[in-house]
Amino acid sequence: MPSKIDKIFEDRGLNKGAPTGFINQRSTKREMARRKVYIDLLNLNKASCFAQSGFKRAKEAVTKIKDGEEINFQVTVNNIIFNMIITALFGEEQLEFVKKPRPYLMPDGSYDQVNMCELVVRVGNSLILHRVNPCTTLLPWVNNYTIFQPYKRDNVNLTTFRSLFRELVNLCNDPNSLCKKVFAIGEYKFDEIMDDMITMVVAGIETTSRTITTILFYLKKNPEKRELLIKELRDNGFDKNTNWEELNLEKLLSLDYLTCVCKEALRIDSPASDVAYYHCYDDVKICGVDIPKGTFIKPDVYSPHYDPKKWYEPYEFVPERHDPDSEFTKKALAAGAKPDMYSRRNFGHGLRSCPGKTLAFYNMRVVVTYLLSTIDYEVMDDLLTKEGVGFGLGSLILPKFKISKL
């Protein structure tokens, strides 16, 4: 019931990065039509046209890695996903623009020179920290006046961040890019489209890259699952000798076990465990519970993934649970565990579900397919032997992988 419970704009956190973006607006007829534009432009058939570009971005990253090199895997995958998203939104010719070093103000007052991907990640993480900083709640005016740290420093970096996106949108001239297609509709203001582009970049980088990290980590932790996926890839012609330029949508979608692996990674280690608030604009009763006007509501996007009534052996990494014909699913049903549509919360539901979920899921499959076809890896620092390891947003674990070229 969007008229009674709907989005409320909070001038803090990630909302400050894209204040006029669709994610921050109430569910009016205009805004729902605006969201639908992105859903239509990022459906499966249209997202698939970025497949070759995705493999190209992954190949560029792997080529730079030396055989036997130990890398910060999260940073590497961040760059792959960022470049894939930039290509889809603005066109391949803008990749040179985003590679240029940009100034980032550090806590000690010095400037670090970073590419645009790293700048976006750092600014995004700083805005997320604002949400949990007690000063943000107790002294909300600090968000706007930014007279002391870290708000003052973060505002400088946010200004750089937004000016770069403004320049990027102005530079975009690829008629097949998402940005240009939205402008061609002629319904939305420049700042609205720019903030929508910012939203999709910020929301799409680390959520996707951290899920890919989770996938490779759990595959190494469960070698029998990894072998099943490798076999599926090899049986379908994916290896180091694959001609990636000839890949088509049907071939990628035929990888059923890969789809199950991606779904299980999203379930067992959700890339985002927190979401923005909704506001109750009128008294309402839901499931027999009275919710008075003025109440702030936040959906629980984490614990349903571990509900034993919905998921059999919820703390185990079992991709087969997403195959309705698997023996594991039959065993789960016999035990009374049956998930429903609300048992998966990664991309939301209903009117305000994530418009970019198809592109995100497609990017995961593209990158995982390429990596497992061209490299082997070791997870360093004994992470595989530790319990409670997770890579979702907010995690301080930056895994190191030792890469071996196949």
C-alpha cells in the first residue's frame, strides 16, 4: 500500500550521493513509470548484449595478473564490475575517462590519487558510515553544514564524486548506452538521470563484486561443489581456449548449476544486510499488527535467508537447494522446509524491487564463468578454516587470492 507505507527521503547516507534518484522518491505514478523505464531497458535480452563486453573486462583484469601473484581479490573484481557497469551505462569509450587518477581527500589532510572506481567505492562507504554515526542521528544538521570531521572531508570528496558523474553524463554519446536511451525518452531532467546513473553504479559495484567473492570463497571451501560447476562449464565448452566473442545468451543461460551457485551465494552471504527506512504515512494494520502513522519501518533482508522453516540446513552452502528436482530439495520438503518468494530478500519485492537485478545477476554469471575457465586460485590467510567469514557490505575482510593461470 504505497499510499500508506512508502519511501521517505533521508538527507543522509547514500541518499546524499544521488538525492533526486528514483530510489529516493515516493511511489507516485510518475516515479513508478520512471523505474519501469530502467526495468525495461535492463531486461534479460537487453542485458545480454553486454556479455562480450563483460568477458572483455574480465580478460583485461586477468591479463594484468602475473602467474602465481597474490592479489587483493575484492579490489580486482570491483574494477571488473565497475567497468562492466560503466560500459552498459555510458559506452565503452568512457572507460579511459574513468581510469584517470582523481584526488581523494584523506583523514590526515593529504590527497590520494585514485581511479574513479576506487573513488566511488570510498565515497559510497563513507556515506554508509554516516548512517551509523551517532552524530548523524543526534545532530542531523551536521549532514548539511559539514563543519567538522568526518562530514567536512567527506563533503569535499562527495563534491568531486558528483562533478565527475556530471562530466561523464555530458560526455556520453553512445546511442546504445543506457544513459543516452533514457535521455532520448525526453521525460526526465538532467539531474534526475545523472542521479539514476549514480544510483546504479554505487548500488551495483560492491553488491555484485562481493557476491562473486563469496562464490569463489565457498567453492574453494566446498571443493565437491566447485568440481560440479567446473564440470558443467567444461561440458558446455567453457575453458581457457573458449572464443568469448562468439558467446551468446542461450549458452550462458544453459548453465543451470552456475545459476544455483549464484543464488546460494546471495542467500548464505547477502551482499547487503541493511536497507533504507520506509515511513508510515497513515495508520495501517498489517498481519493483525497495528502500525501508527509516523512509524519508521525497515524490511529485514537478512534473517529470512536463515529461517529453518524455509531453508533446510540453512547454514550450509548447498546450491542444489535451488534446483526443484534435486535430491536435496526433496529431502528439504520432506523435513517441512519450503522457501517462498519472501525467503529471498536480496533484490526486494513488488513495486520497489531493484530495477538492475537482471543486469547484476547476468554480470555475476559472466565473471564467474570467465574466471573459473581461465584461472585457479588459493584463498590466503587461512580464511577457509575460520568460521563466520562473510564479505557483504560492512565486512572488513579483504581476501587475498593467489592466482594460477590455466
